[in-house]
Amino acid sequence: MRQSPLSLRSSVLLFVLLPLLAVLVGLGIWGLREFEQQLSAQAQREIELVARAIRLPIADAMERDDPAAVQQALDSVFQIDRVIGVYVYDQGGELIATTGARGPSLERRRDARAITAAGSQGAFDERRGREVFSFFLTLHDLSARPIGLLQVTRDVADLGLFLTRMQRAGGAALLGLTLVLVLVVSVGHHRAVGRHARALVAAMRPVDAAARGHRVPVAGPAELRRLSVGINQMIARWEHSQQRLARQRQLQASLKEQLRQSEKLAAIGELAAGVAHELGTPLGVIAGRAQRAARQAPGDSRLAAELQAILAELGRVERIVRQLLDFARRNPPQRRRLDLPRLLAGLLVRYREHAEARGLQLAVVAADGGEPRLLADQARLEQALGNLLDNAIQAARRQVMLRWRVHDGRLEIAVADDGPGCGDADIERLCTPFYTTKPSGEGTGLGLAIARAAIEEQGGNLGLTAAPAGGACFVVCLPAADPRLEPAGDPSTAPVSSTASRSAPRS
């Protein structure tokens, strides 16, 4: 099972505080041992000084063979605190005088004879369950001849008790110091690092959830601040890459859709061109013979009326064939500088009679926003605007409005009517070839498809919005021409073409 990684605070306690405490414990143990050795040495020196202080009086009393003086000297030493016994041995190691604890063992006598020959010696011993220290010093006469041995014994158990108390006090102090250090390190870690680290971790959760525009706070020590700045830069680069990737995906999807639509329109165009070509010749023959028969028939006869009806229907079929040819046509656009107000005025003149016949009013409104500079194929643009205008006339109740303006480097031309509108239909569906909202026989579904294709050839696009009067508003958006790139020529000389279709059915 994989273990969880240590937190920053636990790492500080483990790798900083714990080694520090280990060093302090080691130093404390070494200090206590040194203190114990120094204290023991001090106690030994004190007993040695006591022994040397009474050495001469005892040696003099022994040389005079005065046991009372020897005992008096021993009793005076016994008054010193911590001395529990004083013993005097003769040259043969026999105990001749004592004060304090009684009864040294036989082995001690043998030791006494050996120490008498050696001069002096100190040794630890245990008596009645208590540790004692004895200092042995050889007694000499005036001729420096050994005449005996002096033993001064003191109880060192109190030193052990004192050292035990010191150890316990040191342990308690070390425990208290440990608690204080843990508290100080924990609080210091929280104030200096911990809270900022937790805030950094908390701030990363929205980033992990792909929240856009979120940044981690830049706070805390310099290292954490640099880390926060680096994380924010990384997040910004990630967001930028995600946005770029999203744009690339969107562009790729758009290109795929455009390719699909282009392939679809190309296939439909080929079909339309083939159908129009196949129908053109027989329709021409039928129209020619019907016209000759109409000229030969009496003007007020029923035959003449029937022939005129046939010619009217043939005209309708001819217009459908012409739309099929227009839709299939994919010639490169011949762009030139155009006078937009003059072009729109020509369209109004051409369609005014058609509108007035339906009781409609046509109007052109030019919005403030700059000079309408435009580079486009005049015939294709007139055809597109004519189809949109014809659709609006067919749908309008009282009026059709043309508005244009220059906005953000784009030229917008709006064709609006006050008819019933297009409902929930979108521009993609309405511009699908052969799609129409009119009853069968009243539209081919090619008018908007032709208009959109012609506009996109000019680098523009066709949009659909709701008109202020409640009807439909088709918006043509074209790139405005840069005056530095316009070809030389007088725009007023651009002729107004009459090739635009006037009878494109509303899709």
C-alpha cells in the first residue's frame, strides 16, 4: 500500500526539529556526565584535603604513642559533614583507632597493608546498601618512615541522589523545551508558510476544475510568491493554448462544414446546369412555335387566349431555367469600385413598378458612418440584392426598407420588410438550395441560395434578424474597400447592370 507523502509541517518537524532535539539530548547527556565526573572529583578532593589536614597530628600522636590524642584527632574530623568514618591502621595493617562506622573487613586490612606501602589511594565501596568513597593516606614519622595508614570515608549516595534529581530536572526541561519548540515551529510554520501553502492549494482546485480566468494569490514568503507567479504564468499559457486549440477546432469544424456545403452546392450546381441545358432547347422550340401560332390566330379568339397563357407559363419556366443557370454559375468575380448609393437607386427604379403594383412603398435610408467604399462584382451583387428585394416585396404588407451603413470597417446593407417574418427558420436552412416556405408552384427555393453564394464570392456574408416593423431583415455584410487599394477610375462611370433577376421566388 502506497504511503501518503508527509505534509510540509511534518517534514519540518521530522527533518529539522527532531535532529535538533537529538543534538540537545546528546549535549544534555554529555553535560550531565561531565558534571557527574566533576562533582565526584570535587568530593574526592575534599576528602583528600581532610585526610591531609589531620595527617600530621595523627602521625605525631602515634609516634608519641598517645592513643587519646589520636582519638581526639579522629573525633574532630568526624564533625565534618558527609564524613561517616575515620580509621587509623598501624604499620601491620591492624586497626588501632576509629570513629564513625565500625568493623572494616579482613580484606580491607590486607588492602591497608598494601596501600601503606603504596603511599595513598582512593576507592569506592558499598556499605549497608549505600555507596561510599574512602581515601587512604600513609602516615610517616619525622624520619619519613611509614608508621601507619589513615582512612577517611564519606557517603557519596547524596551525590547520586543529587545527580538523579538533576537528570530528572534535565529530562523535564528537555520535554518542556520540546513542547515549546513544537508549538513555536507549528505556529511559525502556520504564520509564515502553512496558511499561504493551504491558500495556494485551495486556489488550485478551481484551476483543476478548468475554471477560466482564475489565478492563485501572490502572498507569503519570497519563495512562495515566486511559485505563485510561476503558477499564474503557467495557467495563463495553458488558457491561451486551450483558447487557441478551441479556435483551431472551431475553424476546422467550420472548414469541414464549408467543404461539405461546397461539395453539396457543386453537385447541385452540376445537376441544375445539366437540367437547364437539357430543358433550354425544347423550351425554345415550344416558345417559338407558340409565338408563331399566336400571331396567326385571330386576336379575340379563344385560341389566341390559350396561346398567350401558354407563353406566360413558358416565361415562368424560362425564369426557372435562368435561376438554375445562375445557381450553377461559378465564374470568378470581376471586382471593381462601385457607387453603392447609385446602385441601390437603380434597384429601386427597377423594382418600384413591381412594388407599387402590390401597393407597397420602397425606400432607401443611408445611415451616418462613413463613405461607402466598395470593391465587388457589380452584376453578382445586383443579382443578390435583387433577389433579396424581390423576396421582401413578395412578403411585405405596406413597405420595404433598404438601409446601409459603414461599421467597424464593414459595409452593411439591410433589406427589411413588414411581413410575417421567417419564424424559427435560420439562415442556413433558408439558404439551402430548393428549400422554400411558399406553397408548391410559387417558388423554386433558389433565390436566397443564389444571393448567399454571390455575397460570399465577394468576401461577405448574409445574416437574418427580425425587422423593426416585425418582418424579416436580411443583412448583407461586405468588407469596406481600403482607399489605398482601390483601382483608379471614376465610380460614376460604373454602369448599373440590368442582369439581376427580378422574379427570384422568396425562399
